[in-house]
Amino acid sequence: MRATTRPPALSRAIIAAVAACAWIGAAEAGAEKAAVFPIEMNDPGATYGARTRPADAKKLTLVTDELRNALKAQSGVEVIDTAPAAKEVEQKGPLYKCNGCADDIAKGLGADLTVTGYAQRGANQIFNLNVTIAEAATGKLIRGGQVTVRADDDNTWAHAMRWLVKNRLLAEPLPAKP
């Protein structure tokens, strides 16, 4: 009876493939989950109870989508759906000034990270776009950044969010999950 052996190159290839699959599975299992809440509007000149203008709401949706897509593509975090908590967000919001309520909502959604942001109207064509990333469990701020938007059109807003993510939020990799 003759023993069969695999050529050494084939054995190494199989071992490398198995190791790669194990690494990918571990990376996916260890990926942090981020609750990226919708970007809100802070308009100091608005009268009490005023709703966000439709044109502003469109831009806020645009930059929220840009933020979610950029975090997913560039940092490897798993962006979880925040829609199931929409009613709670509406009741407790605005999240940028609710003293940590966003972290509690994010924990309830199963997130490791809480991502919140707001656009502050400075003048008719000038906005400050602010975003923070915090640990959902502790509320500890991990990253934050701000960029000024000097034109009120979709392309400028989208570019501003992409710049903010690249140059402030993800200038260095996010800390690994403990």
C-alpha cells in the first residue's frame, strides 16, 4: 500500500487559505458595531418649536448617509440600523444636548459605538458640521471633529462630511474592541 502525499506547495496553499478564512471570520466577529444616528440641525436663530426646513432636512439625510457609508468603508465598523429607536430619539432629542441619552439608546440597539452629529447654522450660507464618536458602554469620547460648510448645496455638504471622516474621525484607526 502506498501512502499519498500532497506536494508541499499545495499543502502550504491549503494552510494559507484556512488561516485566511479563520482571520476573516475573527475580524467579522470582532467588528465593532456603531449606531450612527441621523445628523441634527442646531439653528440658534429658529423660533421655539420650529421644524427643520425641507431643504435642510434633505442635506442632513445626505450627510448622514455619507457618514454611514464612509465609516463602513474606511473603518470596517458594522453600521447598525437606528430606525427601531427613531421614536425614542425623537422623544429624547436633540441628541447633541441630551447628556448621554444617545449612548443608552445605542447600547439598547446592541452597539459598541455611538456616533452623533449636528449642523449648526451660523449664517445663511455658513454651517458648522460636528460629529463625535463615543463608546456606548461608558460614554467616553473617542473622536470628534468639526468642519465649516461655506456653501449651501448638496455637493459641498457631502464633500465636507467625507473630509471630516477622513481627516478628523479616521485620521488614525479607531481603537480596537477590548
